[in-house]
Amino acid sequence: MNVHFDRALHLNALGEAVGPAAEPIVRNEQDFRRMISLERKRSERSRKSFLLMLLRMDQASAQPQYNLLSKTVLSALSRYIRETDVVGWYKDHSTVGIMFTEIDVENCSETVAALTARVSEALRSHLTSEQFEEMTLCCHVYPDHWDETDAQPPSNATLYPDLTARHEARKSMRIMKRTIDIVGSVTALVFLSPVFLMVAIAIKSTSKGPVFFRQKRVGQFGASFFMLKFRSMYAGSTSNPHKEYVQQLIAGVAAKNAANGDGPKVYKLTKDSRITRVGAVLRKTSLDELPQLINVLKGEMSLVGPRPPIDYEIETYELWHRRRLMETKPGITGLWQVAGRNLIPFDEMVRLDLRYAQSWSPWLDLKILLRTPKAVIEGAH
């Protein structure tokens, strides 16, 4: 029997089943995966974690024998399944799933090992040695741990079967979106090359330091990448002022600042002494964002999508805020930028990102791209 756990599991207590063991109701694949999605959203509100245990039965033989094996496995595990837990097929006729709901998570890996030992013992007592060796047990805890030191994307796709299904259903449209990104970024880079040259000269002639600013950002599924911008600050500037303000913004306690005289106040740092004179113009006109076309060409970003956050922003995120990174690839412009930009609070920005991801189509991207120049011009005044 093979046993696998997600990295950095911190399981505190599963709780023992109470009352006599009863054969659980087994949901079909569609219903069970829908229940995982609902439990994730419930967890976002309740802050209670859940454990998804998957049992894959390898090398299944004839269907009657396989059905008998499935019933034997569920019978062996029934004493660990509470009434509030959910059982079903994660993958029809291949993988049985058990979702242990409302789990308190702390740093207690010993409990995980103890659970594995109990489950393994129960299976061993109900299965033949050959059947037992053909079993693979995997455990996944939500919320999943985002560890940026890992080379792989930190978010666990197993816990997001609904998003996987959506991505598959939109496969042809996603190919179209990627094609638009490639054609659009290449075209823009060619036509804007004189602008790149002029901006580079302006930056180098007015302040010391590199032309481009590389900043680590968090992309889709929590995978990190280095986003490019034209440098708009003095070299060696600290990120502490921005870090403090953006954490207040996410927490909903940030104050709006005056941007242009008597104009509307905005949710952003203004009168920032770290910004150069050329940098102020670049930011006002959004020209500092142009190098991100290279990120689009590399596939790290899209022309349209949510803005990719900095790692210290993620530290302040509520669980439901993470969904803006799971639903779609980050972009240069997006629904937030054309619907209010810095005039709206952070939670509303997240809702706009989620609305975009759920209703996305190539035509919506086109509408946003066409509205972006107007939003930039209005934001510059």
C-alpha cells in the first residue's frame, strides 16, 4: 500500500466516529466533486479546515470483484466516518474519496501518522495482502499550504476539481485566449519599441539604476514569477511603505489619499518620495506597465486578468481572496482597472476579479482591452 500526504500538513485532531458503524451513502463523482467545491467555500467563511482522503484501487479486476472490493473498503473505514463527513467517488470506479469536515488544523503531524496507521490497519484486516498492496492512500488538507520555497505550484489541484472541470470545458477558448495573448503582445512590443527606447533613455538619464524593475509576484495557482516594469523609483528604495499600506488596504482599514488636487481620493500611496520625476509620469500614464508584455509572451501573465499580488499581500489575504489567483491567470489589465481601479476597496476588487473569471470569454477580454485606454486617460487626470 502506498501512502502520500500533501507537503506541510498540520493536522491537529480528526475526532473519532461515534455510535455504531453504518454503511455510508456513497455519492457519484459529479456530486462528490461538487461537495468538495461547496466545502471549500464553507471553509472560507467558517475558517474550519477539512481533510480529503483518497483511496485509489489499482489494477481493478472484473467489475463484480471491483464492486465487492469497493464495499469492503468502505466497510473497513465506516467506523472513522462521521455523519457530517462525505463519501463518494472522486473518480468513478477508480478512486474513493472521504471528506472529513471541520477539522482544526495545527502543527501536529503525529496525528496524521496515527490516522494513517489506523486506516491502514483497518484495510489490512479486511483485504487480502494482494488487494492491500494495490491500494494507494492520499490525504489533502484545505486550506492547502502555500510554500514559495517549493519549485512546484503550491496550490493543490486535487482540492479544486470544479476548476479543473471548468478549464477542460473551456479548453478551446483558453487556446484562443493564449493565441490572442501571443499575437497581441508581439504586435504591441513591435509597435511600441520606439516608446520602450525613449522611456529607457529617460530613466537612465535622470536616475541611477537599471531600466527595468523585476519584482516577485504570485501567479495562477500560487506559482511565483518575476514581473517586469519600467523602474519608477530610486534604486535601493525599501518596500516597507507600500507593504504597510497594502496590508491595511486588504484588511479594509486603509485611508484614501488625494491624488490630483481636488479630484477624488484613491486607494493608493500618493506623494511617495521614493518615486522619481520620470517615474511619476510613467505611473500616471501606466507606461511603467508596458514591459509586462514580455511576461504575457512568456505565458506568465495574460493581457486581461487579475493583477498579480506580491507575496506579502498574500500573507494578509482572507481564504476567499485566494480564489482570484485560482480562477484565472493574472493580467496587465482587467475588469477592476476599467470599473473603478483605485477608487474601489480591495474586497470589491476581488469580487470583480471573480466575476470576470466566472463570466470570462474572448469577447469580454476584447471589451476590457478596448475600455483600458479610456480608463488610463481618466486615471491620469
